[in-house]
Amino acid sequence: MTTIGKLDVEVKVQSTADKFWNSIMNSATIFPKVCSGLYKNVEVLEGDGQSVGTVRVIHFAEESPVKTVKERIEEVDETKYESGIQRY
């Protein structure tokens, strides 16, 4: 079964903007290491894992009700620390 949709989430984070931005931009390698109970791995299918056009598949931990998510980075604005990731 495939589900396509949009998820908007607001999360409060205790971090400097620079550290948080760096963790998001390097999430393909950082998230599976620091959140191994949630992320099994992140597979980069196209691109460098950080820039516009990158396509990656997130494989979640076995216990997660969501097993995989495929996403494409459509926009990155480093001056505003914003990114546009479309999941499909």
C-alpha cells in the first residue's frame, strides 16, 4: 500500500540555528546514528544527500508503523535555513 500526502510538524528544539541546520543537512548520516531506535538507515538514491534534486529513502526501525519514506529535496535556502522536502 502506498500513501501520498503532506505532513506538517512543529517541534521545539534546544539548539543553535547553525547546529540544527547542520544536523538537518547531514541527516542521512546523523539520524541513524543518534536515533537508531527510530531510523534503520537513510539511503541516498540520487544526488549528494543534501542539495536540490537529492532523492533518498528513509528506512525506519522494525517497530515503526511506517517502514519507508521516499523523499526529494526540492529547495534549500541557506540564508533563511529553510528546506523544501517533498515526500512521495
